[in-house]
Amino acid sequence: MPDINSARAPINPSRLQAMMDQLSSFGGGPDGSMTRLALSKEDGAARDWLGRWFARNGFAQAVDGIGNQFGSLSLAGANAPVVMVGSHIDSQPNGGRFDGALGVVSACEAVLAVSERLKAENKLPLCNFQVVNWTNEEGARFQPSLLGSCVFAGALELEWALDRKDGDGVSVREALSRIGYAGKESVARPSALIELHIEGDKALYEANEKFGIFTRFWGATKYRLAFLGRQAHTGPTPMAERKDALLGAAYLIADLKQIAGEHGLDLHTSVGRLEVFPNSPNTVPSEAVLFIELRSGSPEILAAAERKMKLGIEAVAEKAGVTFEVRAIDRRKAGRFAKALISLAERTAGNFGETARHLDTIGGHDAVALSAVCPSIVLAVRSRDGVIHHPTEFTSAADQALGTQVLADMLYAMACEGLPASEVAA
């Protein structure tokens, strides 16, 4: 845990942990698991809890058209720059308690600590602060992921996003209305965004380092692909006459693994979700829908992998005797986070004697979407054994406090000194 005495804006670690415990009660299981899908009743209850916290601590609240939840603390006046801080509270099914949630809770604590310090010093800050909880970061219920932040950044149209449906046919529009978060307020884009997140990998943990900075984000190409066959009885239907959609899917899944191997550590491929119809033990599947992901930090490798995959799709469809159709394609470009914010994070971590290892983020974060419209950064604290999206996901209280303290001191520096010059011009 950092030396609070040396902090410029000391956080309250006990208050931070109390908030984490309270938030974990919404969708948390006894085994450490978390199931708080976007816009579910659990998500609605967690949003209500966050809203009550905003109200108790004097934050002005807003909810925009896609359900992004904001709490603003305007200490510097109406025309001052706004520094946004936060993440998301939706989770994967049977996921962990720290992914996303820590980023929102740490934002609340950091902004509160900075405001307390400024008031104690009777200082007028140079910027305002805004905590954000983004809608549907995970993409577990509605596709694509990063839905709320992409709409906010202008990368997706609001009406199109509201029409996205889950596996039960419920639209984002309907789900927002059910939990009372069909907002209509207009929220301006910030001057900068900072997100704290667990690393979700083992680099920090294995190096016995506590703090890192994601400086580069990988690109992603995501396909929703359907193989189409013919439904038949698995007993009497001769093998040679079957048109098994799932067989085509199986062939392609194996091909995707091989494509990844051809590019070493620079390409990740996956099929994380498979929908089979009619999904009966005694029926040859007539439809198999694959949710395919290709990820790389290299645009050239990502493009090459997509070309290979498209050729593979045609080949395996012919091999299995089925047809196919592409139902959706989502693309996210690779890029880098803001240099001046990286430098500020390095200096701040150094004040506590911590290194600030530069990391790639292979998974998506809302800060990736925001980086297209404002200077953005993702800070990282270590996760035990690199676990993420699993009930055993864990970040110690001390590491949570360290990340939150670095965040608070970064905010305090911007409040007292202004945003880094290059960021103001960005």
C-alpha cells in the first residue's frame, strides 16, 4: 500500500474497500464469481447504488441516450476543462469482481479524495471532474462490446445501438427502459479520460511489479458468421447425405487456431460463443453461428489473418457441404494512448517508488473508444496469476489502493497545474 503521508491527495483505503464490497453484492456469488450482465436487474441495482453515492457526495448526475451514467463534480466553474475518470460495472457471465468495477469505484474515491484535499487547502482547481460508468463494455449480452463508449465517441449511431438485441430478442432500448436508465441527457466530451483497470495478464505479477501503464492497444476484427446446413435425424440419415452446419464450424475453429500459430505472439484468434440450432442431441444442426475474434497490434497482421480466414470459410463450407453467411463485422483499430498522460502517470508512480511498466492491452477498454476524441489512458494494477473473466480473478486491497492513489495524485496534479500542454491542444 502506498505511503499515504507522501500522497498529494491521500485516499481513504477503508472507504475504497467498503465501496468495492458493496458493489460486489450486486450479482456476486459465494465463490467469488460475478454475473452482472449489462442492463440486467443486477446491473440496474448496481447503477442505483452508484447513483445514491453520487447524490450523497454532491455529484451532479446525468444519463445519456445509451445509458452511460455520469457523476460530475464542478469545482472549477462552468468553462473549465473536464477530466473524466471511470470504467464499467457490467461483467461477463460467471466472471470476476474487479474487471471494470475497480475502475468505477477507484474513480469515485480518487475524485472525492482530491476534492477533500482541495477544500482543505482552500484551492480553486483548474479543471472539473466527472465519474463515468459506461454501458455494455463487456459485450456479453449485447454486441458489439464497448457499446456505450463508442456511441459517446461518435463511432456508432445511437439508434442503431439501441436496436441491438440479446439472445432472447430483448433490445438495448427495451432493457434500458426496464431498469430505468433510458436517459435523454446530452453530455459533452471531456478534455481527457483516465481509466484504472486490472492488468488481466501476468506481466506485472511475474515481475513482482505493482503498477503499469497500457501505452498501446491492439486492434480487433470480430465476425458473426453462420454456417447453414439441413436439419435431419442423427440416426437414420446416412453420413454422406448430411449437411452438418456444426461440422463446418468445427473445421473453421481448428483453422483459426492454425492461423494464430502462423503469426506467433502477434495474433490471437478465438470463437468464444457458438449458437447451434436446433441444438438437440438427435438432430443434425441446420445452423451454427460463430462469434469470431481476431486481435493483433499490427494492422498488417490483422488484415492478413482476415484474408486467410475468409478463404478458410469458403473451403470448410465446401468440405462440410454447407453454405454460410456473414451476419455482422465489427472492427477496432490498433493505436496508442496519450503520451503526456503516460508521462504524468510515470512521474506520479515514481513518487511512490513504483516502476510503471509499459504494457499492451489486447482486450478492449472504453478508453480505446475515447482515445479517438480526447487524450486517454488506461492505468493497470496487477491481477493475481493474470486471471481475468473468471471467479478467481483477484487484486489485493493494497494493489487497489496503490492504483487509486496514483490516480488521485494524477487528478490532483491536473487540478493544480492544469492538463499537460500537449493534451489541451489534442
